[in-house]
Amino acid sequence: MATQLQIAIDCADPARLALFWADALHYKVQDPPAGYTTWEAFLKESDIPEEFSAVVDPEGKGPRIFLQRVPESKSVKNRMHLDLNVTRDLSIEASSAEKRQALDVEIERLQALGARELYRCDLYGEYWITMADPEGNEFCIQ
């Protein structure tokens, strides 16, 4: 059996970044535990500092993204990053222009959520765009 995967992201504002990643991935902010209407209520009653948040795939297929507050700010390039495969639903016969158009639409959507484009790369028959989330964590879309 495969090991279940969770991805952890260090950040300054877990609640804010959770909203970004929920929208970016078409996920949702994880529901609070049973018996609580909000995470804040659960954390307060449990004496847990509000230093994390999480987003989950509403269909339960993708990994949970766990966002945790850390005291230091991001200072160098990520050693690991997420690749968002936004053109995978296009047919194999889709032209390069159609794929780039789909990527441009996704770039605009992600920028409206607070991401910024860093650079575009076209190497070895692959094309991708490197972006940064609202706290500067790099990710790619292809």
C-alpha cells in the first residue's frame, strides 16, 4: 500500500495562504473537527495556538496541504515546489498554441488570487511558467 502524502508549506499567515491554495487547486479549507463550527473555536478550546491551516481535495483524491506559521520569512529559492498540471485535460492532439492559451487563462486566474509570474521556460519540448504564491513560494504551471 502506498504511503499517504501530505504537503507542508511554511508561511507567515496560514489562514490567508490556505485561502489562496484552496482556490488555486480547486480545494477547500479543511472543515473543523466534529462538534465545532470553526477551527478557531476548536483551537481556543484545545489551547492550541492558531499557527496552522489546511486545505483538502473535496473529492478526497489529492494530498492534504498543511500550512504552518514559522517565524522566519522566505529568503531563498524553494528546494521543492508544486507543479500544477492545468493542461492535462486537453486532448493529446491539442496544439501548442491551445495549451499556451489555457496556461495564459490560468495565469490570469492565479494572479487575481495573489500569485505573481516569475518567468517562462520552453526547454526540451516542455513549456512551463514559474510563479510565486502570495508569500513568495515558487510553483510551476504546465
